[in-house]
Amino acid sequence: MTIMVLTELSLGDMTFLFGHHLVESGEPQLVVRLLTDKPSGGELLVHRPDGMLLQRRVFRGWSTMPPPLPPFAALDHLFLVMRAVVMAKDDATVALIGSSCSPGAGVAAALAGRSWRPVSGQLLVVDRATGHTLPFQVPLDLRGSALEAARTGGLIGPEAASGSWRRVRSALTGESVSVRPELLGPIIPVTARLAPPTLVRLCQGDGDLCRLEPWAFQPHVWPPNTSDLAGAPRYRLLMPEFGGAEEAAALIDDMIWKTPRPGGPRTGGEHLVGLTTSPSV
């Protein structure tokens, strides 16, 4: 699916946010107009190419659920989305679920050191027709110990590639850095179609060691009250208050990646979402 985005955001901003999904040309199936200078706040309009309005919503920022781009709220018959950091290795796909302050990014970085590849830094995206996990290569937010590890490892600093990371400051969560997923290592191509995910809920334990165990829980997904992930394996990853990312990655490697599963990763010839941009509306 190709989506034309008409926005006042610069092409540099769009490239940082959605670079791997941008295409030079294509016949759009949807047109999105993002208006950010209205007195009442931003507005998002979703049209068909013939001009028929499909959706109008307030733009409250990129972190809303469902997110504004792609316009998942208008595509709920096609895609299921959930907040998660998603990694893949061979035929295993893992969705790390937690709050914005959880150590998911740190665990993802530790998994990247074990040959896992980034699938998405923010959202699990599932094709509702096939159950495949779809890559959504957008920036990953690093904070706390994960941010310090990235600085120590040289990912964040003067030597980092220009445009590959940005500082973010929040009164609620403190300093964080958004990094392009390729900073962690080789990424999953956006054309890939991956195995259904294993869901891993990140929780704080009461000890100094990590523990990964089967655990039944109901994930918060969009659209709500869907059963698309009913058969997905579920685990709870208990982690200490500080550190534990490397130990957690080792547990995921041992208990999830090494577990035999039928089939393997599948690839296809189409992009999940192609975005063509115009610098102004």
C-alpha cells in the first residue's frame, strides 16, 4: 500500500521518522493531510485519491494510539498494532511489551548483540489476514541504562552518523534519544513477512536476577477486542530494578529462539507502507 502524505514537516523529518518506508513514486491508495498550524491544534485528514474523506482526527503527536502515520485508525481491517519493541532472529519474532520507561530498548540492544535484528522500535504490526509480523522501521527511544550503554558503545556521540539520532526531552520521562534502527545493526527489510510474534511482557522483579516464564496476560491492541493474537505464546520477563539486559537477552535466546517451531520467515515483494511526501500543504 502506498500512502501520499501532504505535510508541513520537512523531508528531513519524514526521512528520520519513516526513512525505510519512503518511496520515490507510486499510485497512492490513500492521501493523508497533516495540518499542524491550526489555532485549535493539529488535524489529520485521510482521503481516498478521489477526494472522499475517510477520517478526520485531532493530531496530538506521534505517540498516540493508534499513531497518525500510517493512518492505522483508517486501516483497522488490515492491521493490528500494539506498542512494543520487536526483534527477529531466524524464524523467531519477539515483541517486548512495556511502558516507555521499561528496559525494552536495552533488552533489544542486547539482543542485537546476539544477532537478533530490529523489526520495529515502537510498534508490533500484524497483518490481520495472514498473521504475519510486518516490519515497521521507525526510531527507537533509548533512556536510562540503555542510553548510557549506547553512549559507552559509541552509538550516541559526535562519531554517530548525521541524522541517525535525535535528543528528546520530556518532563515526564526525562532525557531520551531517538535512534534510527540501523544503529543497532542490520535491520529486517520492510518487504519481509515474518512469523507471528511471541509476546514478552517486561516486569520488575523483586530480586537481582532475571526470570522468563510463561504467563497469561491480555495485551492492549488496536483495534480493541480482537482475537488476532489469541494463539500467540506469552511470557513474563522479570528484571531487576537496574541492569539485567544481557541476562534477559540470553534467556530469550535460550527459551524462545532455540525452541523448535514449524516453518520460517517469509518474504514478499511489496512494502508494508510506502510514503511519498510533499513539504507543505
